[in-house]
Amino acid sequence: MDMDIHSDRALLDSIQAALGGSPDKLIFDGKFHRFKLDTSRDAGWYVGHLNNGVPTLICGDWRTGPEGPRFKFGGHSESANVAVASDQDRKRQQLERQQRATQANRAAKLATGIWEVAPRAAEHPYPDRKQIAPGNLRQLTPAVIQRQAPWFQSWCAHHDLHGALLIPMYRHKRIVDLQLINAAGNKLFLPKGDHTGAFMVLGKPSPDQPLIIATGFATCASLRECTGSAVVCAFSDGNLEPVVAAFRNTYPGTPITIAADNDLHSDPAKINSGVRYSTFAARKHNCSLAVPHLDGLKWV
């Protein structure tokens, strides 16, 4: 099939209405294409075809996962598009996006409010076990919890978060969420928060100095102490790629190393997500990859 660049305004408008964003142009070559949605530069995707000269495409948002909604559009370039997804579906998706944005803003406001009044963490079992210093982290004391809404107090009691360690998550120089680690080491984020691409930096990155990006805070704190380099905490495997993308964009010539978690499993059905996600991000954004070898065991 010959590649065709198609500028059908109706199709682009339909993608915009369905997903809240659209590509600059449409390429009908049967291949997978990505485009910017919200703050994520490649969250949107589409595949376009020309069937007997008639353009059709399927599009979606990768952040909703494989079971998320997909939209199919088709029509001649000179006509209004014919959407398989109904107007009701598009309106429902738009409403859901607005609701998620509202909830995320509330979570960000809660995170900022808690962080501003929480005291510095003096002692906590988690950093003690990991043999790291809590640094500038803060603690969710009973006094801080009592200042919050009843639902938050109940949520903290249910998850045993009294005295939890607080780690701020930044995006665009603004706290958008918190990671909370209780005495048992269980990690949670605030309900309804959106921390895609959010991170915490240990040290001060510089364009002419190496930069390390890893996931867990304890790993990052250890790397910072051992290497002296600036270290970026991405908090989870799934959040690694957008964080790496942001720092590669800011520091295009800086040597960046991704320190992968080597998540070995005895169950062969489980994948080594730490290595998989880190390898993908390293290849995509021209980074070095460091993987710990554990007792000579293989990682896959």
C-alpha cells in the first residue's frame, strides 16, 4: 500500500473530540503512529488505512491500557467523517477525561497541602531497613491526618498510614501526588491522583554531568550516596519511560543511565518488568542501561 499523507480536517476533529488531542497530520500507511495527548508527548495512537481510496483509521489513548476504548472513523476527504463511535460515546469519553482531570487537580492540591504542614521525618522503619537516610522527606503524623477530610482519615486508618513516610512527586515544578510508605514498607499513592511523568530529583542535574534514573526511592537514595551523581526517582516501571523522555528532552547531550530493577521471579509466567521497561526506555531515548546481577542468575 502506498503511503498517503491525508489532511482531512473532519477526521482530525473527530480524533480531537474523542481523545482531547490529535496529530498534526494523518498518514494512511497501515502503521502504528503516536501523538501528544495532554502532558504526555506520545500517549495518543492511531493506525490509518486507505480502502479503495476511502480513508479509515482506529485511534486510542495508550494510558487506558489494552482494554481501553478505541475509536474508528472513516469517510471521504471532502465529506464529513462517518464515526463508528457514536456521539454519545465521544461525549462520555470527554466527560470522563474532565472528571479525571478534576480529580487529579484535587489530589494535587491535597498533596501540596499535606506536604506543606507535615514535619521532617526524623525516624522511620523503612529507611532504617534500607540503610538510607530519610533526607528531606516528611512524615504523615496523626496531627496532620486530623487536619484533613474524614474520608482521608478513614483511608489512612484502613491502610495503616499513621506515621507514613511522605515522598513528593513533581511535574512541571509542581507537586502532583505523594507516595506514602508505611512502617511495613507498603507503598501507596493518593486516590485519584495523576502522576504520569512525575518524579523526584536527588541532587542537582547538570547538562555536563552524568544523570541516573531509577524507580524506587530507596534505590535512588543508595545510588545518590554511592555515586554522588544526581538521581531521578520515577517511582514505578510504568512511569519510567515518560520520565526518561522528559529528562532526555531537557538534557539532550547528557549521559543518562537507567538503573533497572532486576525483578527475578520463580514463576516463569511473570515477566521481569524492571528490566523490560528499563530496556525499552534506554533504547528509545539513547540511554545507558545498568542491570544488577543477582547471584549469577539470568534476567530475561
